[in-house]
Amino acid sequence: MKIDYSRPEYYYNRELSWVAFDHRVLGEARDKSLPLFERIKFLSITASNLDEFFMVRVASLKDMVNAGYKKKDIAGMTAQEQLEAVNMATHELVNMQYSTYNRSLIPLLGQNGLQVIEKHEELEEEDKKFVDRYFQDNVYPVLTPMAVDSSRPFPLIRNKSLNLGALVSRKENNSVLKKHLFKRSAAAKELEFATVQVPSVLPRIVSLPDGKDGSKRVILLEQIIERNMGKLFLNYDIECVYPFRIMRNADFSLEEEEAADLLKEIEKQLKQRQWGQVIRLEVEDGINERLLSFIQKELCVEEQDIYEIPGPLDLTFLMKMYGMSGFDHLKTPPYIPQPVDGLASDCNLFDEIRQRDILLHHPYETFAPVVDFIKQASRDPEVLAIKQTLYRVSGNSPIIAALAAAAENGKQVSVLVELKARFDEENNIIWAKKLEKAGCHVIYGIKGLKTHSKITMVVRSEEEGIKRYVHLGTGNYNDSTAKLYTDMGLFTCSQAIGEDATAVFNMLSGYSEPAGWNKLALAPLWLRDKFEYLIRREINFAKEGKEAFIVAKMNSLCDRETIDLLYKASEAGVKINLIVRGICCLRAGVPGLSENISVRSIVGTFLEHSRIFYFHNGGYEEVYMGSADWMPRNLDKRVEILFPVEAPELKEEVIHILNIQLADTLKAHIMKPDGNYDKVDKRGKAPLASQKYFCQEAMERARAMKDKHIEHTFIPMENETERKEEK
């Protein structure tokens, strides 16, 4: 029977799939087997994730509704229906966040020597004096209290800012001046609105003197301000004070065709991001109804977009709490990325790459060789040129510094800095200007496309002629996130890949598309076709009665064409194992549709970020890695690169990595046919956490390297006389 792939029940809504992913992250915060401070870190991550989800995805849905967009999504839902479903799902998620915070984490923190004073009314007399002094000395000078009346309109509330809203009434005044300034009338006795922003430049967590039992005690900054609200509005009685926080639409669309200067246009849009439409209002549970009504009206917030929070707003402060000293025993010991086998810290990378292709597995192995690749190239007299794409870099990037040094040393340096990397636009503008100032040739992306590929090429003049050294990766050139994200990288001086790399950079800088490619496949030109060819090849093997097998690891899967092709592959008998961290619109294990497909999501200490693709190919196995997920934006609207892993020992290593992840029984979640996820049934299975396994494996390799080095170190024989004297 022919399957009708147009049926919406065969697909899962993208936005709801994302909310399900954040539920899996929240599951780590609820996992009693984890150290306490790791749990609060995961809770913070769910809050940060949710903020971005609202600013981008919910904002996009609202834009569609406002524009009257009626087209249904892959799961048959209109934008309005998606908004309603997302609203229910996010309210449920928030309720679970605060249930975890209030019922589990706060009591456990108290039991483990960290007391969080949740309300300033709970402070003892000595503590009250302490916080009042702290307010006067450190907080008061920074604050800007704002009253709202006929002459002072409602202030502009910044995106993601935490604020205190109050209803106030004017005090009776006896002095002549005060009577003149505050003439009272019947109307003047009415309650008025006042607000003050909790300054983000000050620490939100304020330490109090230790308790009598030696426990550490903290209070949040907004509670200190709330207690001292009367000092900000001296001529008013404070009737009530409640915190509130807003989320604005931060998704902007560029009219690139109309933009004469892309950099200036993005800078302009960034300023407007702070004042986009309000799409979410968070208020403290139990807020005064009159106060809420006033805020809601002034901010034009719909009822369903109000979240009444039973606890402190904006749980991202928990990441700062995680960083507090004195609680290391409640954290997982930090993992130190290990050296790469065969790459000593003082080695010449170009010598090593000439001998063999080198595979990197971050964060288990150090990111240092990637940084050293640029640093060595910047100083090497034989190096003629360095070319690199940059999507997201760290705040104090050693790679940027090395590229600038290379240009100052007379190398030809070309860098594509993607200015449209969401929420990193401002950072990338700063780096782009710095590189230009150093003498680098900077390209500000390609019109209409985001450059998401991760590629670096070093051109070197050697005895046998010009040689190209290339690094290709699945993750960003960011030394900070390389310690937190799982990614793969490859060093090679393959002539074929070197030629392709040259073509890539020529295409980025001059739009010169080559007639063909040797090894690399690029989006938006050939990548979709490449994946289709590879999947259809497995289908043909299955139809011939041969073994057919696909393993694919990525961040997200929501491309309709690819999903339909995977369904066809499953129907033909191809065994498909998918490792998808976040969004997955495919439904796995559905009878008659996807019985041969499994989907698992791994959520652990590190953020799974690598993209790896394995195809059995009739026994002639092929392995690819790249920067692209199976999403329409990656395949059609971005510059992405897929590259092969061809050295037999490296191919074997990548397959090993995939097999370990497929065997994960502790951190993997398996998709059910209804789209929900369950933890792996551990009955009869050995306990295995893939991330922990890779950490241990990398440490064992490092120890073996060290032992090997010691064995090869020359130790002179002791003189017989000296030995006797020592005795």
C-alpha cells in the first residue's frame, strides 16, 4: 500500500518538539542522582533556553498571526493554533521549573549550607540593617526611579530587564513648598504607578553575613530594592511592590537588497531589538490586580502571554549561584580537555598534518591545536595566506588575535565574519572592525545567506610547491564553547580538499562557483542533492536484499523532504538510527511508516553539537561530518559544508563514537511513536553514559601518551661509585 506522506499526523510540530527538548533538559535538574549544583545549573539553562525561544520562535509565530498568514506547518497547524499549543506547553514547563525550584532545590540548598532568603520580610533585625546599608552604599546611587503621571509617560521597559512595579499614593505635606509642588485634589489621592529597573550592572545575588551555624546566606537584589522602595519615592506611600519582567520580539529581518551597508543596517536593527513587541510578561504570583492591569495595558500584553511566577523571576541567576565558591563538593569535578594523540604541545602542526589526517573530538580533546594552527601560521615565514570563516567566537578570542597578528606580519588574511549570527551580531561587528583595522580582508557574509560553515585554510610555500592545509569542523571557532559543546574537527592537507577549500573561499569572496567539487558538498548548491543520493543509495541496497544502514547525528531534524525520504528508506527496509539532540519533526517507530527508524536524544554535561553521518554503502562504509542539520534553513538558506572522513583509522574512530552514543543507557532519551520521549529502559543493559565514557577514554589515551613519552626519554646510567656514596 502506497503511503500518503502528506498526512499531518506523520509529523511533529517544530515548536512543540523544542519545548519537549527543554523538558528533557529540565529532567536533568530533577535528576536526584546528579550533584545538587549541577541540578541548579540545568534549571538555569532551561530558563535561558526559554527566553531565546520566546524572543525568536514565539515572536515569529506572532508576526505570522499579525500578518494574517494562514499556511499550515508540517504538522498541519496554523500559526494561531501553534501559538495556542505553545502557550499551553510553555505554561506547563514554567510550572514544572518552579515546582523543581521550590519543592526540591531550595530545601536541598538549605540542607547543604546555602540558605536563600526568598522574601526581605524574613530577614532578622541584624540582616535588615546589613541590607539597608548595602542598599545605601551600593545600590541607591545606580537606580533611576520613575513615576508615571500626566507629565511623565510610561517609560520604555528594556527587553529581558527585571523591574519593580509599584502603586504609590502621595503623602500629606505641610511645608509651603511641598504644598505648592504637590497640590492635592480628589484625583491626586488616587494610586499612581511607579517603577525602577533592577540594575543588571550589579550582582543579583547578594551575600549576607554567615548564619549562626556557619551556613552561607544570600538574598536577591530585587528584594533589597523592594525593602527600600520608600527611599526612592520619598513623597509617596508605597501601597504595593511586585517584580515584573518582559520579553520582546528580538527577531529582525533584514532587507538586504535595500541595505547599502550591511554592517550599518545590522547595527541599526540591533538598537531596535530592545524595543520590539512585548510577547511575554512575567509577574510575581499574587500580584496586585490593579497593578497588573496597569502594566498589561501599557505594554499591550495579551492575557495568555502573562506568566504568574511562584518564585523569583528569571532563573538564569542560578548560573551565577553555580559559580559560588565553597560548594565544589556539590558539583561534578570539572573536566580538563586532554591532549590530542600524537600532537605534543610544542609540535609543528604542519609537519604532523603532512604525515596524516588528524581527527579532533571536543571537548574530550583540547581545542588548543585549532588555535595553535592559526598562531603557528601567523608566525611561519613559509605561510603566504590564511583564510577562515567565523560564525561565533569567544569574548576574548585568541583566534582573532592570531589572525590580526598574521596580517600585521604581512600574511594575506581573508576572514568571512557572519554578521547575521543571531545574538552574536554585536560581538561579530566588534571583531570585524578589529580585523579590518589590523589589515585583514573582511567579508561580511553573503547577501541572502548565512555562512554557517566551519573552515580554515592555510596556504604555505614549500620545497615541492604550494601546499594547502585545511581544518574543517562541526562547531564554531570558539575556544570557550569548545569546552562545553561536543564537536568534531579534521586537519588535512589532501590536495583534493585543498582545491575545494580554495573554491569555497573564492565563492564566498567573489561568487565564483566552480564547475564541480572533489570531496566537499556545499549548501545551498549541492548538499541537499548529496544527502538525497546517499539515502537513496541505501534504499537501493535494501531493495536488492542487501544490508542497508544509516546513522545520522545532528542538532535538529525538521526538513520535510528529508523526513519523507527517511520514511521511504524505512519502508524499503533500511535500518536508521538517528541521534537528534533537539527538534525532531519525524515520528519514529510508527507502524507502516517508520518501524525501522529510532530517534534518541542525549542530554548531559556537554551540549551535543556535532553533525555526523554514516552510510553502510553495501559494506564500503562512508562517513561524513559537517556543519549542517537536516533543516530547510541549513540546506537551502545557509553556506554549509559536508566533508568526508576517509582515512580508515579515523573512519573507524568516528563509527566507534556513534556506536557508543547508540549504546548510552543513562543519558539517552528514546522517542516513542507519539513523539514523546522516555529514558532508556536499563533492564538487562550495562550502565553507560557516553559523555563520561569519552572523558575516560581521552584521559586513558593521554596517560598512555605520557607513559610512552617517559619510555622514550633518555635516562643516563648511574655511576657505580655515585650509587655506593648515596648508600
